[in-house]
Amino acid sequence: MQAVKTLGQFIIERQEDFPYAKGELSRLLRDIGIAAKIVNREVNKAGLVDILGAVGNTNVQGEEQKKLDVFANEQFIAALSSGGECCGIASEENEDIIKINNTVSKNAKYVVAMDPLDGSSNIDVNVSIGTIFSIYRRVSISGDCTMEDFMQKGTEQVAAGCITYGSSTMLMYTTGKGVNGFTLDPSIGEFCLSHSQMKTPDQGFIYSINEGNYVHFPEGVKKFIKYCQEEDNATKRPYSSRYIGSLVADFHRNLLKGGIFIYPTTAKSPQGKLRLLYECNPLAFLIEQAGGVASTGFKRILEVQPTDLHQREPIFIGSKNMVKLAEDFMAKYSPVTA
Ligand code: AHM
Ligand code: MG
């Protein structure tokens, strides 16, 4: 019988995977794992208790905040603030950076950017949701963290990951040495290694995009979608269309099965909808480590220089061959003129 390996055991065993000082990043990942378990508990009983529905206020993007968003945000902030390894947080739910300046944390070496509960419009309808996180080493020397600590390119991430609260709850993370996935075993309350060294197929047969926005897509995206829908035996087209509308869940499925997820620029979202720091970059790090590609349609996501905490970027992410082909369509039909 094979022994179960918990996230905690795995992190300790694999400390050589971590850049810089070993113990600090391990503890940070452990803190994230603990908060994820607490959020998972609430997500699972969301239908039973008075935690559904809007809290009433709106977040910095002008979107309605749901109670679980608020709860998840608080849990992750609390875990990261008390853990002593994180000196600052950027969250989708907070307009400004959160400086953690208690005595144990203010000289800590890491900052975290996170979307504590993504896809929250799906909570009320029992559809999978997720958490996304990205960890950077601070660039400021000590004391309070600064905005510069967060304005680092995705290539500078030291770790990133996501948690899917689905039919089972799964956490995957990377420190730049591949991607490992852990499924929560509710009977023992531990994330257990279930997907070792995850790889995404070079070619997939799924495309994921909100086709309701079709008329507003760039010409390159329209042509790529039509390509996916054409019949061609040699390339096994037409491909399947799958779109949950919950980024982590769409990403998770496509990583496992192969495919492409696109959230391009649209008339409503001229910069794209998804946020660079805590949605695009961490998933881009994960997909690259799994052998895939993440692009703005024109360049590697991880090389985009952030200038704003809540900056949005168009994203094309998934199987290498599909993203490269979508980039070819963009270059041909929607060339950047600026
Ligand atoms: P959120 O951060 O407000 O939850 O929005 C992000 C979500 C993603 O999970 C998903 O990929 C996308 O918005 C869906 O957007 P749309 O409904 O425009 O297709
Ligand atoms: Mg989000």
C-alpha cells in the first residue's frame, strides 16, 4: 500500500526546490494551505448557512461583493498576517496594498498577490470556484512593503498556485520546478499529493471563451474560433467548446485535458477582463511549468511590466500548439498598430 503524502510533508521534503532561504517560503505555502482548508469548509456549507448572497458593498472593480468573497479575503489575510513570512498583500478585494506591519511580519521577505475567491458569481449556483495566489520576494529592503514590491514582472514570481473548490478540492502550486497537485481528503483534513509533476498536452481539443462576446472580439480571435469550429479529420476538428465562467475551473480542466482558454479584449473590457497580478501571472507560471504557454495574444504574459495593482490583460493560455496558433491568427488578422 502506498503511503499518503500530505502537502506539509511534501513541502518539507522538497525544500531544495525553493529559491532563497528555505524555511520561510515553506511556511508561507503552509499558511496558504491552512486558509484554503478554512475557505473550503465554508464553501461546502454555503448552501446551508446564511453566507450566500451579496454583502452589499462593491469591490474596487465596481463588482458586487458576495459574502464568501469577504470571508475568503479575511481568512487569507489573517493567515498571511499571523504567519510571519509575508510583509504585504495585494488582493482583488482591496483597492490598495495591505501592509502587514506587526512585529513578526514587517521585515518578512515575501509579498503575496491573490484573488481570494475567483468566479464568485458562480457560488449561488453551486459551480466550482477558486483561489489564485502569487508570491514574490520583496524588492524593498525592510520595514513596510512598498508598491514596487508588487510591480514586478511575472518572471520574478518565486511561487504561485491555485485552489479549485470543486467536486473535490485541489491545490496545485509551483516554485519553478514543475507543478504538483494535492487533493483535499476531508476525512483527515489534509491536502494529499494526487497529481505529481503535472503536464499539459502540447495539443488539446477544447477551446474556452465567452462566445457571447463574439461580435466584440478582435478579428484574430474570431478567425481562430472559426478555425476551431471547422471540420478537418487530420486535426480532429471541430474542437469542443467548454466554458464554465470560473477561471480556475476552466484553467484546471484545460491543464489536465489540454485546450486553450481565451479572455481577449472586448468592447466592454478593452484591456481584457482578467487581472495581471493575481489572475494571469500565477496561472501563466503554472501553465509554463506544466509545459504550456500563456500569452497576451502577442507576447508572453510573464514578461508584461505591471504598472497598476489591478491592471487587466488579455490572456491566451493553455496547450502550446493551440496558443501558438492563436498568436499566429492575432499577428495576421489583428496586428498591433501602435
Ligand atoms: P471575478 O474575479 O469577479 O470572479 O471575475 C473573474 C471571472 C473569471 O473567473 C472568469 O474566467 C471570468 O470572470 C468570466 O467572465 P465572463 O462572465 O465575462 O465570461
Ligand atoms: Mg477574480
